[in-house]
Amino acid sequence: MTQTFQMMRVTRMQEMTIRLLLQVKCLIRERLRAVEAESGFLKHAAMTLQRGGEGTKLLTEIAQHLRELRHSDTATAAANA
């Protein structure tokens, strides 16, 4: 009886581990998409910076907003951990 109970516990722990790993996989996939999107944006931004003028000012403002968003996301993630 004890051995059966222990097997059930291991199986439950394995199930929980699999669920956790799937959640982590989804989060990693989501972050990868975000990084890929940022990469495209940064390429476009670099071309705009080469042109100078108002583009530089606009990109500086956008960069500031992105920093604020990242800070907000980091703080939210830390609070949920």
C-alpha cells in the first residue's frame, strides 16, 4: 500500500513538473517573439538614425517609452513571482 502511494506521489510530481515546463516553454516562446519584433524595430531605427534630424528625436522618445515598459514588466513579473 505504501509503495502504491509513493508511486502516486511521484506521478503527481512529474505531472506538476511537466505543466511547469510547458508554462516556461510558452513564456520563452513569447519572449523570443518579442525579441524578434524588437530586432526588426532596431534595424529600422538604425536606418532612421543614419538619416539624422527629427528621426533621432523621435527614436530617443520611443527608447525612453520602451525602457519604462520594460521596467514596468520587470516589476510586475517580480511581484508575481
